[in-house]
Amino acid sequence: MVAREITASATIASEARRVVPDPPVRWFHRHSGFVRVTHWVNALCFILLLMSGLQIFNAHPALYVGADSDFEHPTISITAQRADHGIKGETLLFGRQFDTTGVLGVSSMNGQPTPRAFPSWSTIPSYQDLATGRRWHFFFAWLLVLNGLAYLVFGFAKGHFRRDLLPSAAELRHLGTDIIAHLRLRFPRGDTAKRYNVLQQLAYLAAVFLLLPLIVLTGLTMSPGIDTAVPQLLSAFGGRQSARLIHFLAASGLVLFVIVHIVMVLVSGVWNNIRSMITGWYDLGTAPR
Amino acid sequence: MNGFRADREGKPPHRRGLLAGALSLGGFVLSGCDRVSNEPQARSILDAANVLTYRVQRFLLGAHRLAPEFAEADISSEFRANGSTDPQDDEYLDLADKDFADWRLKVDGLVEHELSLSLADLRALPSRTQITRHDCVEGWSCIGKWTGVPLAEILSRAGVKPQARYVVFHCADTLDDGSLSEDPEKIRYYESIDLDDADHPQTILAYDMNGKKLDIAHGAPLRLRLERQLGYKMAKYVMRVELVRSYAGLHGGKGGYWEDRGYEWYAGI
């Protein structure tokens, strides 16, 4: 009896020695060079595409369902309306009207309230210039697509998606606990911080395999040339104007993703996170606890 | 403790400093983008993307692939008119007064035989009717039915000389946006397309819209339809078709009224 207990505890001790190295490794190489480079190229493209996209939207700030524009019945529109004192900005969103003076519809330009769908500070260029906005948009759209394709080839070839982004059944079962932990701003540390948690995995999968392909394909559907070459795109999205609406909604989804992403970076150890996305190295020792 | 951990030196970073840094970086990026936008060299780098788009689309499209066509039921109830909608040029007003009875389409430049065609002449030529989607560069679309003469029919009668590379459309309207104070002759609307597009079956000079005579707002008496590109390529109030080797010597030298004002010559996107 006694002898058996001694043997058992000896086994546990030796296993513990094998599993937990002593002292624990502090620096963990979290992101490969390829992920880091494509991440920052993607970040640059995203911000410039978003701002030049808002410039393009401003040229006709209304979105419709279908092949053509039913000018009287937009699904989303941002307009300037005459008001008792000057002008007010009105945003129509799926049949609901909102007063958005100051930001959407009417915003300040050189100190003057100016009719403008998205405000000057959110567009490239800052002044109204559709031709230049299109130049920026198409240049960085090409860069985004080429960067994205390189990322996909790498991700599949190196098993990045399978290994790092695909949640296991066990991880999916932890979804509820992970949501609660995130809401309480409690983040994994030490060894668990080596792996994306299930919420991260799902958010990244949605951005990489849903929102980004959607925004590229609906962008292509707005091109009359591409519509001639690949008319199937029109049927897939329900017409050119629907594609323009979906493009805008997918962009909104990506903006939401980026906001949450940046908040998470800030609250879960900002310098450690930024360092690991620049140099690759993540400090497990100073991870938040 | 969550959030901002002390860094390795033990100094906690300032949240306010970070925010101010992000904001001033944003301002720098914005003013930088405006400056880059006005730098000719930077613009030509951004333009490289459009050369790529043109090459890839031409490869995907081939010469004769047709733009999607629609059914009668799809025709838009309101077809927006953009650009010039009521030209006030004297010559045009005189022609419109007589319901374009004196109007003639001139075909000249690098052709074997110069042509001068009345509306009756054009209506006597083979015609094509197509219900297509019109996409404005601003973002909206309208569907309309167009009837007209395929440009290829006119060009084959004129005989295109081998040196010719582009077809230029000279228009009757002056769409003065106030940015250029040149004489009216120089700021008349014009457009140009290459011979691939000129030969395309859907490239027509339309005289009817939605089963009726083309109205003034939409380009009477004759306008171009170029279904695989954006609306600004589709010159209205066409007076003269000129075959040229290069459009560099015309107006601003970029091949079109809007092209001279910064828009892309190839508008398939």
C-alpha cells in the first residue's frame, strides 16, 4: 500500500518534470514573418481603401437593392436637408431616419457646415474628388488582393489555417466560458496565450474567409467589364446595386472587426501584442494576469 | 491587473499620449494623402493599377463578349440624365429647333471615304436593339432600351485606314465645370475608344431610347452606347466621328472630357 503510493507520486513527479520545463520559457515566437508582413500590408490597404471608398460613396451617397437604382427608395442614404436654421444631415438606414448633423450628411469644412455624406476627415482626398478617390481605391485594391492571395497560399501550404485558426471541438465547447472571460477582460496567459482563443479564431476566420472575399467579389461586380466577363457574379449578389450595398455592409463589418481587434490589442497587453506582430516575439512572462 | 502593463523599463505608457499620437498620426496620413494626390509622379504610380486593370480586363473579355442584356420588364422607370442635359450652344440650339433635320454626322480622319450622314441615312442602315444597364461613375445604375447603328457598320462604309488606332467622338455640348477657362471650342465634350471596342457588336450609335426618339436630356439626336464601360465614355450629342492614330493632340490630351479632368481613359471599372 505505502510502497505503491510512493511509486505513484514518483511517477507524477517525473511526468511533471517532463511536461513543465523549469524555468519556463519566457519568449515565444508567436507570428511567422509571412503573417507579420501580410498583416501590415493588409492594415495599410484597409485604411486607405476604407477612406477612398468613403470618397467614392460620397459621389452618390445612396445604396439600393437590385440591378438598378430606384432613386426614390434607397435602402441606405446619407443626405443634407433644409432645416429651420440652415441644413441638417439625415441618414436613412433600412427605412429608419436618423439626424446625423455634424458627422453624416452635414459636417464642418473650414468651419462651415457643408453638405457632405461622410466628413472630410474620413475621406481620401479630404476634399470632394471622385477621380482621385478612384485612383487610390483601385491601386490599393490590387495590392490588397495580391497580398491576400499570397497570404492564402502561405496559410494553406504551411498549415497556418488548420493549425492556428481552425477551432477544435474542445475549443468550441469552451465558447461560452471564453465569451464571459472576454467580457470580464480576462485573457489567457502563459502557455494558453501561445494559441489563439476560440473567439479570436472565429473572428479571424470570418474576416479572412467571409468578409474579405465578399468585399473583393462585390467590388468586382461593380465593374461593367467584369460583369461582361463573369456575369455569374451578378446572379450571385442579386445585381450591381445590391453588390454595391453588400460591398458597403461588408466594409462596415470589417470596420467593426478592426475596432474590436484594436480594443483587444489595447486591453490585452498592448506593447507585447504590437511587438509580437512586428518582431514575432511574444513575452509569456509579462502577459497580463 | 489588465490593460496597459508596465513595459520592460517599468514605465507605464500614457493612454492620453497614445490617443494624441494616434490622432496626430491620422492627421499626418490625411494631409499626406492630399499631398500625394496632387503629386504628378505619385499619381502616375497610382495609375499603374489602371493599366493593370485594362490589360487584365481585355484578356478576360476578349473582343466580342457581350455585356449582360435585360428584359423589357427590367427597364428603369426613371433613367437619370447626367452631364449636359440641355446644351445651350448656338449651333446645337439651331439644329434642335428644326428637329435635327439639318443635322449630319461627319465621319472623317484616317478613313478611305469621308461620310456625311443624316438621321434618315442612319435609320436606313442595319440596326441593333439592346436592353442594357448604364453605370455612372458616381455609382448609380439605370436600365434602358437602345436602338441604333452598330459603329462597325459605319466604319466599314468609311473604310478605316491601317494607321488608325482610336475613334474620337466630337460632341455639340459644352459642359463647362468652371475649372478651365478656355474657349468653348476647346472644352466641348469629346470621348475616344479603341478599335476593339469600336468593333464590338453592342457598340452602337443610338437614335432611339425605350422605343422613342432619343430626347435632348439623353443625347439627341445621336449618342454612343459602349456597354462594357462607364457612362462618361458614352458621348451624347455626337456631331463627328474621327479616326486618329493618337488622341494626344486633342483638347487636354487624355482622350476625353472627363479624362482631361483626372478620370481614367479605360472605364471598365
